[in-house]
Amino acid sequence: MRKEFYVTYKKERGAQVLAQAGLTASQAINLMYDRIIGEQDATFLLPDAQATPPAERIQVAAQFVDSLSRKTSSRFDDMTKAEIRAERLASRGLM
């Protein structure tokens, strides 16, 4: 029952705000669809979208990916433990 009250309140309050701007809910929805179609993007509906432009979000994502550690390879990668031990002993002149 409480959820239904919240939904009703939300719609009524939204309708009041839209009325102050001279719009109905239907007009507002049509304007939203026009913008989504025109920009081919709906991220403006998301909370963080207004704070960070798409180009900046892409740059931040690219920096994150670039900051990830890369696996470094060594000559020991394809060797068995015994081969590694033998190589190390040989490099120290012990074998």
C-alpha cells in the first residue's frame, strides 16, 4: 500500500512541476523521446551523465584500462621447475 502511495505522490508532484513549465506528462515524454532520438543517446537520464560528458567518461575509462597491469613475460614462462633450477644453477656457475 505504501509503494502505491509513493507512486501516486511522485506522479502528482511531477505533474505539478511540469505544469509550472507549461507541460503535460505526455508532452514531457514526447520531448524526452525527441532528445533521445536526436542525440542517439539516453545517458542524460542517468544521475552521473550530467556531471561527466561522454567524451570525458571515455577518456577516464581508457585511462583505467591503460593503468591495468600487464603480464610481463620472462624466459622462464615455458620452462618446468627443474629446468628453471638448472638454468639458475648454471648462471651461478654451480652446474
